[in-house]
Amino acid sequence: MLLARPAPAAAASGTRHKKSSAPAQKPLPPAPAPSAAQKEFDRQRAGTLATLKTLREHPLPPGGDLPVVFRPQRTRKREK
């Protein structure tokens, strides 16, 4: 079972922390240029997403015949 601990005296009295005089952070170096494989992946991903968007926006009539009909096949008997 966990019990609540009393707040430290500084936090309980409402005192504020002074801003530290630490130097400003250095800016991050620029990201490396994407490789040829990454560029191709991004290009194919964009094409796939565009195709999916087109397919999803296409209206379909209600009902209709199924494009595939499942017909179970009989199992073959093994020869002894």
C-alpha cells in the first residue's frame, strides 16, 4: 500500500526556483539527407496512399453479387 508523503518545505511554502544561469542550448545539426532507398520508399508510400484514397472514395452500389464464391473441395482418399 502506498502512502502520501508530505511536500518538502520549499515547495510547501510556495517559494519559486531561480532561473539557472546555464548557457543556451546549441542548435541541433541539420538532419542528414535521405538515402536513395528512403526516397524510393517515400515515393511508393505516397503512391499507395493516393491509390487507397481513390479506392475508398469510390461509391459502391448497395448489395450485389460477391466476386468470389467459396466451394469446398472433397478431400482425396489416399491409396494404400
